[in-house]
Amino acid sequence: MSRITARFLAGGVAVVLAATGFSSEAVADTAPAAPTGSAVVTENNAFLQSAAANGVFIVPLPNASVSYDSTAGLATSLPVTGGSINLKQYYGNASLDGSLLFVDLLTGKSVLFKQLAFSADDWRVTGVPAGGTEPVLLLKPGGTVAASQNGNTQSLTSDNLTVDATGAKYLDAQLNTTFFTGGQKVGSFTFSFTG
């Protein structure tokens, strides 16, 4: 094929794409938007003080953001990065950005959780330990729980976030501690998902 023929063919394809609306810009405009939102885990002061007294610290790592309020406690916000979820019908999962490092200063042990998620299937915050493949059930929203939907935004609030029994057993084994127990009150939880 000559260069002139190739140029005519390329020009013809460009004209057809432009005329039918299949330009790269048109395709990009129709792509679904990635989900947005966040999961906010708030450790109340009682939990923070008890953990510190036992040498246990939970360190949020990027891209989690942290804020502290002397009344409410330490809030860790984990941005939603993907997934599909239906809170009212208890199915689906939302992927969360950031990771959580659990450290026990008394034993010198630590465990890092990546691939954090909120699972409506399990109604738990989960994380995959570094080097592992299976998620561990870490935290359970409970107490007064309210789920709502406004348009394509779903929201959840929980005033009693607790340590899951499976997560407590895993953490105690990894950190060589007896600090964590199933049902242990951590604080509160809020979650929003738009997508």
C-alpha cells in the first residue's frame, strides 16, 4: 500500500468516526464514573487510652487521612476507590484506599493490612494481611445503625463499631498479645458511597 493510499484510508476512518460520534472524546464521555466516597473509622478516647496502655497502636498509612477531636477521638478516613454495593439489601463490597499497620510495642510485633474494604455481604471492614491473599474480618458496625440512599449516594452511620471475633483472634496471634477481644468497642463508623 502506498503512503498516499494509507493517508486517504486514515483520513476516511477519521471522518467516519467523527461523523458517527465515536471520537476518543465521545467514548471517554460515556465511560461510567468511578465510585467515590469514604469510610471513616473513629477510635474513641477510651479505646485509644486502653490500647496505648497495652502498647498497641494502629497507624493509618497513605492514602488514609487522619484527624483528632478531643471529644470524639481519632478519625481515620479511607477513600472509596471502587466496587459495587447495596447497603439496604446487604450485598457487594467497596474497595478502600490506604492501609492499617497494627503495632504492639511490648512484643515488638506488627501486622499490616492492605486491600481494605467495606463488605456489605459480611457487614464488616476487612483487610488482607501483607503477604496474604484472604481478607480478615476486622471491624463490625453495630449499635444504632442507619442506612439511607439519596439518588446514587448511599450512606451508613453506626455508633458502636466493634472488633470482630475473627479479627481479634488473628490480631492477638500476630501481635502475641491478649489485648483484642471479639465485641470490643472501638468507637463509631460512617460510610458513604456514590456510584
